[in-house]
Amino acid sequence: MGKHSHQFVEKYKGEVAFGLSRELDEASFKVFLQKFSDDRLLEAICPRLTQEEIDRTVHLLTGLMRAHLKEEEYHQLFLKELQ
């Protein structure tokens, strides 16, 4: 089995909506990101993105990780090191 998992999207049975509650926003955000990172979707969308769109997305995501993860968490949870 690989190091990465996308189990939440497979098991979540609730609604997906934003703006109704923090709890629903967090669950919907997880579903949204896991659906977006599906291999088939990425194969379709990546060649269509501009370099600027790729750069902006990487900048946004790395900025969020820098702001909200400790260095050890980044290495463990994102890079899958130190396990």
C-alpha cells in the first residue's frame, strides 16, 4: 500500500456545501481537495493549466502549509518522512 490515502472522500456520507457551518465547511473542503487530487482529473486538467495557474496554486498550498504546520508535521504529513 502506498504512503498516500484518500479515505475521507470514500467514507463521507454527508452533504457537500460551503457557508453553512465550520464543521460542514471542513468536511466539504476535505471532499473537494480529495476529489480534485484524483489521478484521472489531474491527468485531464494539468496540461490545460497555464504556468501562472500552476505557480499560484503551488504558492497558495505551500503558504498554507507554512502557516499552519510545524516543520516536523510538514515532513511527516506532506513529505511522508520521519515515519
